[in-house]
Amino acid sequence: MKPNIHPVYNMIDVQMTDGSVYKTRTTWGAEGDKLQLVIDPKNHPAYTGERRNIDTMGRIDKFKKKYASAAK
């Protein structure tokens, strides 16, 4: 293997949406960082089969306000 071309792997904590935490190796962040997930397999509709609107930034309300007059 060539020296100095491979990424550095760090141990980080990954926090799921339900609060559970597990450790994994990754090239993201630095040693000991915490990655907090917003969407994971425990709540994502693709895994659960349940349809929901996940609107964390108010995009749906912004869209409705912008195009409210066009719907009439």
C-alpha cells in the first residue's frame, strides 16, 4: 500500500433519534465526536412503511404561503 494516501479513521458516537448511542469507525469528524441523526431506520418511512411529513425547516408552510393565491 502507498503511504500517506489513506483516510484517517476515528471512533465516534452515533446518537439515534430515540437516544440510543453506538460507537463506529468513520472518516467523519475527529476522535470522540458525536454524530446526532435526525432521520434513521427507526423513524424513516422507507423502513417503517408509515407515511409522514417531516418538515423541520418550515418548507411546507413557506410553500403554502407563497402559492396560496394561485390555488384560487
